[in-house]
Amino acid sequence: MNDDHLFAKFVAESGDALLRYGFVLSGNPHDAADLTQEALIRLHRVWPRVQRTRDPVSYSRMIMTRLHISAWRRRRREHLAWDPPERGVLDTLPSDSERELWHALAGLPRKQRAVLVLRFYEDLTDPEIAQLLGISRGTVRSHASLGLSRLRSAVDLRPATNGDRS
């Protein structure tokens, strides 16, 4: 099999998962599609080397994360939308109670959100996150701590449903 055929097979097998990852990173189906497309273009340029020496999915996610971070630096504001991707996905959408947590996550600063997504969605360790984002491990822990604290505050501020505050 030639390299282009192997690359096309990789895209067919991993494209939807990469699109979902882009959606989790950006919160916007259009940005997710752009991240995925640009990552695949960049991956194709180095495909022979990556397929032999690295995990192409991880490498693609690293490209997408770096592209997303680069976009932060160019934009002052980002608006997360709650619209699901236009293409069907295998993951189930969050329930109404989970949706509130997603909105709280959307309200976090971009770096805190990225650290939490990489830690809890991608299950990366602090050193892996630090390397991927180009920051120190201490900064990763700081962003994670601050982000979790803000999420807990948002959840704790909700009124009790049964009327007592135990």
C-alpha cells in the first residue's frame, strides 16, 4: 500500500473522532471542522514519518491543540455555542443537568478550559499537558485547580431542589 492510501484509510477511521475532539476543544462545530481540516493537512505533509514513528491520532490531536492555542492568541473573545456538530456523532449529548456544567466550563478562561479538557476528556497527565501546551507542570496544576474551583463554585451556587441546604 502506498502512503496516500494509508493516509486516506487513517482519515476514514479517525476523522469523526478528531472532529469530536475539535468540538470539545473549541465548543463550536465550525471551528472544530477548521481545526480538523488544518490538522489533517499538516499531518499529510509529514505522514510517512509520523505513521512509522508515532501514533498518528495523538500527533493529530497535538496539532489541533496547538492550532487552537494559536487561535486564542489571535482572538480576544471566543463564543462557545451549544449546537452539536452538524454531522452525526456516536457520543451522547449531555443531559440537562450536565449541560449546566458544560456552560460553566464554557465560561472558564481558555487555558483553564484546555487544561481541564486535556486532563479529564483526553486523560493526559500533567507532564503530557505541559508539553502539549508549552507551559510548566506547575502552571498546568494551577490552571486545573483554578478551573475546578470555578466549576465547583458554579455548581455550588445552584439552589437546592428539595428546599433544604444540608
